[in-house]
Amino acid sequence: MGAMGVFEAVVRHGGHEQVVFATDARRGLRMIIAVHDTTLGPALGGCRIWSYASEEAALTDVLRLSRAMTLKNSIHGLPLGGGKAVVLADPTRDKTPELLAAIGEAVDRLGGRYITAEDVGTTSDDMRLIRNATAYVAGLPETSGDPSPFTALGVFRGIQACSQSLWGTTQLEGRRVAIQGVGSVGFHLARHLVQAGAQVVVTDIRPEKVRRAVEELGVQAVEPDAIFDVECDVFAPCALGAVLNDETIPRLRAPIVAGSANNQLAEPRHGDLLHERGLLYAPDYVINGGGVINVAEELGPGGYSAQRARAKVERIYDRVLEVIELSRSRNVPTYRAADEIALRRIETARAEGRGARV
Ligand SMILES: NC(=O)C1=CN([C@@H]2O[C@H](COP(=O)(O)OP(=O)(O)OC[C@H]3O[C@@H](n4cnc5c(N)ncnc54)[C@H](O)[C@@H]3O)[C@@H](O)[C@H]2O)C=CC1
Ligand SMILES: O=C(O)CCC(=O)C(=O)O
């Protein structure tokens, strides 16, 4: 660890119920599981495999991502708390069946307080292997499967909500949207937008992703760094986090920022900065909840139904509008309005003694 102590980091990032460091030297496992809050139910959140620059970066990531899951699961009305896991490894090189088994065993030791799922660096096929070691896993190929089409649908509906609020219409025909990152979610989002008649400009650090979007969808492309300067109606961050910061915000030339990436604000104050500059920011965990809404369907009493999941994801439109309305009526940034709604549900559950700690 660097200069900041572990406890100081946990407190700074919201205070977590439990943070577990799991290792397995033989199978090369170095993993951190952060259970942020289980008031509303067991903590559900994906497992990210990533070659972090430092252990501190991995800890910060898991602490921020798990808190965001608490807020995400709450605002979407799910009976679930928030958690996340990170594995310090290179997903393209180190992701062996043995490593996935070790991940499953580490999750299992938490006895159901944490339920894992896909994230960056893991797939639903990986979840099947993890399933051999634990029952506390969702997002299996034979049930909810790949969450990204659902996430993209939710982002698309969220963009429509922003459009309705700003321009009085959900029609996106002729609007220009700049997408940063055309991986799983970004590609599906681009397709929705093209079908709706929008002009789409994309970028990605992986040329083959850009090529696929250009060839299959007929979108335009720019270099990765140029995406912030594209004059457009919507900037959609669909790559990694901390993309809204001191350097990028002054460059943005879009009145709406609405995309799938988790933890888009480098720091909370960047949400204030967007508000001061008059940009409409759809809070990340509100607009990107489609994936977890779909995955959570698998855990519900009636079992998984894609149709029911889709209907629930469609309601992201209403959630985003609700957040924008609260932000307007109080003149507070949208990220604060979202936190208020999400935290209210948790506080109510606590006050009613429903702090069903698992
Ligand atoms: N897959 C899902 O259902 C959900 C995804 N998210 C978030 O949405 C984001 C995208 O997720 P996926 O599409 O699943 O991941 P992905 O890994 O398939 O796609 C991300 C893409 O961004 C590109 N990229 C990375 N850094 C970039 C940069 N600086 N400039 C341009 N492109 C860059 C990557 O090359 C990749 O193609 C992530 O932040 C993820 O945490 C959030 C909720 C659910
Ligand atoms: O979408 C998933 O598979 C799990 C949920 C999650 O980790 C997320 O929404 O970031």
C-alpha cells in the first residue's frame, strides 16, 4: 500500500461492512472482495479481472465500485445490497479454469453475503466455471446470459429521458451522439442509436472494435483523444471510469453526458462542475443499471424471464427523469439527487428494522 492506510481508504470511499483479501499462491489468486452494504439484501456485483497498476489502484477501484452497486441496486428497487470483487491479474493471460475455481471458493467462503457476476475481464462462460465452486454466482449463460444488451437498452432509454427533459421529445433522429468505447455495451448502444436515426461518432483504443462498428453500423470514427472535442448532442462514456475530470469537462461540447461506464466522475466535485457548466449528466449507476436488473431476475422467486427483465430495464427512463426532476426542483447536481433517492430507500429499510443483514 502507498501512503494512504487501508482503513483510511475504506472510510474515504464510503465505509464498508467488510473488505476481504483472498489469496491462493498455487493458483495465482490475489483478490479483494468489498461488501459495501447489505441492508437491502445480499451484496450483488460483478467480479473484475484487471492488471492494475498498483494494489492501491485495485483497492480504490473495488471500494468505489462496491459503493456504486449499493446505490445502483437501491435506486432500481432490487432486494439486494452492494458489493464487488476485483482480481489482480491479466484477463487475457491469467484467466485459467484453476484461477476461476479459486475465485469461486473465495466467494463461497462469504456464505452468501456476496453474490458475484460478470464485469470487465469476466464473461458469463466464466460464471459457469465459478459456479462449480459456489452457488453464490449469477449471470450464467443458460439463464440471464450476457448483460450488455440490457445495459445498452437502459442507457438508450436514459438518453431518451435526457432528451425529453431538455428538448421535449424522445425522438433522437438527427441527433449526434459521441460514444467512447465500442466494446460490449457501446456497440449495442450504437446500434440502438443508429436504428433511431441518430448520427453516431465512436472511438476505441482497440482498432478492431472501431472497425467492427464502422463496418457493421456505418458510424463515423475519431481517434481516442478526439472524442471529448466532438461537437454533438450527447457524449456517452462507455469505456472505463474517471473519464469526467478537470481535463475533459472543459472540452466537452455536448449538453448531455449519458453513458454506461461505472464511476464516471473522477471525484464527486466533478459532478458539481458539470452542473455549474449547465451540462445534464445522467448519473452512471442510474443509467447503467440494465445489466444488474437483468442478472437479478435470475435470483428472483419466479426464475429468469428475459421479457420481464426487459420490461424492468425500460423503467430506467422513469428513474432518470425522476432524478432530473429532483435535481431541477432543488437546484442540486443530478448525482446528488440520485444519491438522495438511493440512500432514502436504504435508510427507510434500516429505520423499519429491515436491515436484513445476511
Ligand atoms: N457490461 C455491462 O452490462 C455493464 C457495463 N458497465 C460498465 O460499462 C463500461 C463498458 O462495459 P463493457 O462494454 O462491458 O466493457 P468492454 O470491455 O466490452 O468495452 C469497453 C471498451 O472500451 C474501450 N476502451 C478502454 N479505454 C478506452 C479509452 N480510453 N478510449 C476509448 N476506448 C477505450 C475498450 O477497448 C473496450 O472496447 C465499463 O465501465 C463497465 O464497468 C456497467 C454496467 C453493466
Ligand atoms: O451486470 C452484471 O453482470 C453485474 C452488475 C455489475 O457489476 C454492474 O452493474 O456493474
